[in-house]
Amino acid sequence: MVPIVFKWIVFLVASLLAIFSAIMMVTRRNPVHSALWLVVTFISLAVLYFLLNATFIAISQIIVYAGAIMMLFLFVIMLIHLEKGPEELKVLGASKIFAIVLTVLLFVEIAVGVYYYRVTTFKPGPMPLGDAKTVGFLLYTNYLFPFEIASILLLVGIVGAVMLAKRRKE
């Protein structure tokens, strides 16, 4: 059994590292450096999950966020070449007006869906940490709608970044 003093020391180091790396991520001008500081934040959060005996969430934090999502972020950063300023944002054409209207409609649709879901079926309760079977069951039963909303928002962000990159290459 691990002594409680050791757990407190690991907790303090991991939490201070998470705070420091989050501040460094926000204050960096280079987007690649910000993404790397975000990886450090994700890993320190995974250590905190391990201390809570939430091994499934800690491992998924490392695999999904520090691995896959950060590779996607770095790919998008490299793809859109953020060192150039947004020259085309000054002109408001028909396609930009259509994109703004479509974005507002999507936001309203999500807001109505969230409101309807909370009013009718959402009964929040304590979410147990660590057990993969319980987390999976709750994720695909009680928390299916928030899970799907998060995936749609990530997809919209990725499509928007690719569209920006495509337009700048042309």
C-alpha cells in the first residue's frame, strides 16, 4: 500500500504542473508550443485521475487526448499555416453570410436539443470513476446525448479548419 504522504506529494506536483502548463499553453504565441504545453497538461491530469483510482479515465486521457486529439490539433495547425494573418476576413461575401446563418441555426438546434433533453430525460447522478464497464454503460445510456453533441462539435471544428486551409491554398 502506498503511503498517504507520497500520494499528497504526487498530487501537489501533478496539480502544480497542470496549472503551470495550462498557463504556459495560453500565453505562448507559437501554436505548436501551445499544443505541446497542452499535452503536458493532459498528462498531468491523467496522473490526477490515477490518484483518484480512475484508471480507465486516466488511460483514455492519455490515449485519446494526449495522443489522438493532439495529433489532430498539430495536423490542423500545420495545415492552415497560422503564421499568416487573416486577410480575407474583411470581405463579407455570400458564402460567409451563408456560413454564419448555418452556424447560428446549428447552435440553435443544439441548444433546443439540450434544453429538451434536460427537461425530459436527463437525471444527473454521481458518475463512478474508474470502472470501464460502468463508465461505458453510463456513457451509452444516460450520457449518450451529451456524448453525441460533443462529437458533433468536434466534427464541425475539424471541418471548419479544413475549409480554412483549403481556401488559403487556392
